[in-house]
Amino acid sequence: MSTIEQRIADNVARVRQGIADAAARSGRRADEVALIAVSKYVGAAEIDALLAAGCRDFGENRPQDLWRKAEEFHGRPIRWHMIGHLQRNKVRRTLPLVTLLHAGDSWRLLEAASQHLQQSGQVLEVLIEVNVSGDAAKTGLGPEEVEPLLPRIADLPQLRVRGLMAMARWGGTLDDARGDFVRLRELRDRLAASCPPQVALRELSMGMSGDFEVAIEEGATLVRVGSALFEGVDR
């Protein structure tokens, strides 16, 4: 095993232990939380090492990077997640590669995605991105916009809404992050009982390297972890 492989294997083990510990603290099982390895800043050697360490779900922020890596790793056991903002002019090339679109951040994007997917008959699972912190620089729907949008999304035949996604506020403390995660969970809990067909708010995608344990304590089912997986790796 190379040095990179060993360090990444150790990091993955450490993150998975953190997931298990946080899940236990909240009365849940570790297998109720999926690790999305954010590979946006790394190359083939690091992705190979993550695969060797058992990672299968990989998140990319930029469509162009996802296209390139999906081609490079074609045939490998990877489920790609689009976790960053997706422009409508990149829908056609991106969506056929994606297992889950985390950043369903506007009606216009979701409508364009469904219209494109009708051509191929593909059905895509998506999460609705919510700007729970109110940061002006962030994409996502305001919390008050989600409920009236759900019936419209249910009428988009190629999409299956599976939950909500959010990021904690920039530059905040762990307590600030916890508050943001609580707001997302409470929004999900309030909306889940009255969801229309094709909408099921089971998933909560929240938490990154610095706050994923707090996110799990507050209900995250998907955590998007990048830098913590690459500690000690020269890139």
C-alpha cells in the first residue's frame, strides 16, 4: 500500500468512526448515514485510494470536473453526486452521470432537468437545497419557499424528491451550524407529513468536514466530507 493509500485509508476510518460515534449519540445506527466523499480538489490517485478504502459515493461541485472524472473512472463502482450549483445549460451533459442531485436550488433548474430527462426516460432523485442561514451569497430556496413549491415539483414526471440539503453559514461556530441544521430538520419534519406524491423527505444532506458530527446529531442522513479525508496528503 502506498503512502497516499495508507493515509487516506486512515482518514476514511477516522471519519467513519466519527460518523458512528455521532450516530450513537443521537440514538441511531452508523449505517443510517451515508458518507459522500467530496473529490473536487483531488486527482486520480486520491480517488483510487478512496475506492480502495471502501468509498463508493463521490461528490463534485463543478459539472466540468464531474464530466472529466466520470469519463476517467468509467466502469468503476462510483455513484456520482452533484453537490454544487448546476446551471441549466449544463443539465444535458451532467444529469445522465448523476445518482443524486443535491443542489435542486430553483424551480427553473428543476423544470429544465425534468424536461431534458423526458427525452431519455431517465428518472432522477433530487434534493431541494434550502438556504437556512439566509446568507445572501448562497444559492437555495428560502425556507418559506419550499412548501408551496412541492406540489409543482410533484408534477415534474422525471424527478423524485428525496429530501432537503443545506450548508451551515459561512464563518460561524459549531453552535451556529447546529442551529442551521436544526432549522433544516424542523422544516423537513413539518413538511414530511403532507408531501404530495413523488415527494419523500427522508434524506437530509448536511454537514461537511468541520461539522459533520454535529449534523448527524441533528439528523443528517448524508454528510459531504472532503478535506478531512485528505489530511496529511500532499496535493
